[in-house]
Amino acid sequence: MVVLMLVDPSFPRRITAWILFLIMGGVLLPTGYPSSSSLATTHPGMELIIFVDFSGSIRSEDKKSFEQDLIKRVIPSLSAGDRILVAPITEKTLTDFRPLIEVDFPAKPAFNGFMQNAMTYNRQVKEVEAEVARLKEELVAQAAGMFKQHFASPRTDIFNAVVLAQKLFSDEGKAKVLVLMSDMVEDSQPYNFYNLKWGPDTVEKLLGELDAHGLIPDLSGVCLYVSGASADSAEMAHRISNFWGVYFQRAKANMDPRRYAHVLLHWPPSKACPAG
């Protein structure tokens, strides 16, 4: 018995077309599915660490400014995949470390046109967006409550806050951002900026001593902001800002002088910040 097989003459061409479709990355996806540009994994987000100065040298109006920056500018800029941690700067920044706020935002789901349905993906995105909005509302309430607490720290240990930041940052591939809300006047044992005899070699001597005590961390890839910088005089403010400029350079942080100010400037961070 002879079996006749009927073969569609266009069959080879169909195979070729399908192979080309795969090679080109699925540009001609069925209607309702994103193109190949939408199939990549989502951005991992930002890892934001904020240290707030609650020492006695911070005036009530400065604390109010910190609160407004956090509630009106920082929190609204957060999005899916971000992580925020807020901790105090006190006389016991290192020995009594305890985060005041710590929130991880859910990541936005990645879409794979070969494995997922577009409607299911869109529903998941909306669920994540709703959760992000809810967490932001909670953050605003937590931040407001945080500034209503009474912190009576007589001294300011900024050095150990910066050292802690290095330990707190993870290796998850997120953009690392550090914000110091402080007047930046170190007042700890044995370092007190107002008691220093500032001279031509003061900065280098102090940096050498700090380095010997492990107080200059590696902040490579960290975008750094200072909000609240101030001093009793313009001369002292210049000396202190000059010191921190050299200090952050030694720490390999990305610290643009324009982001060292009495208020939070140039927020949110640009995508190129860590690469600078």
C-alpha cells in the first residue's frame, strides 16, 4: 500500500519566517503584547539611606526643614523596587544604632511575552502601584511621628553614621544614595570641630587620624547629599565644608559640592550620579 503525504508548499517558508521572528527578538508580537523592548527585566530601584541629626545643635526650624524635605520631596520620589532606611545621628550613632524607618517597596514585575498574558501582567503592575501608594502614605505618617519624638542628644557623631552607611548598603544592584540631614558639625569624643585649632595642615592631620581608626569608609558608587549644613560663622562653615569635601573624596563617594547645602538641592538623584 502506498501512502501519499500532502505537504503544503509554503511550509518551509513558514519555518523560515518563524526563525527570523525569533532572531529579530519578537518584534511582531501578537496584538496586546509589548514589543521586545518591554521584555527586559525591570530596574532594581534605589537604596536610600538617610541619617537625621537629632543632636542639641539642631534648631527646631532645621528639624522642620528636614521633615518637609522628607515628606514633600523624598517620599513622593520613591517608586517600585526602592528601599528606604532612616536612622538618627546622636552621641551614640554606632553603639545604639536603631532604624527609625525601614521600608522595602515591591518591585515592578518584568514582562515576558512568551510566558505571560498581557492582562495578567497589567493587573500585577496595578497591584504593585497600589501597594507603593499605600506604603508612601504610611511613610508620611511615620516621618511626621518621628520628628515629634523628643531626642535629647548632647553630641553629634557623624563619622560613625557614614561608616554605618557602608555596612547598611546591600549588593543588590540598586542605585545607592546617602542623605545626611545635619549641620555637619562633628561633636563627639575625641572630635569636636569647634575645639579644633584650624590651620593649613588640620584637614590632613585629622584625615590621617580618622583613617588610622577606620573612620573613612569606602563609599564607591554612592551618591551623597548633605542637607542642613550650617555653622556659627561663615568662616567656620567654609572650614567645615572644605573638610567634608576632602573627606568624601577620600571615601570615594560621589559628592557634588552643589549637593552640599543648607537645604536639599538637586533632588531626586540623576541616573548618572553614581557614575560621576
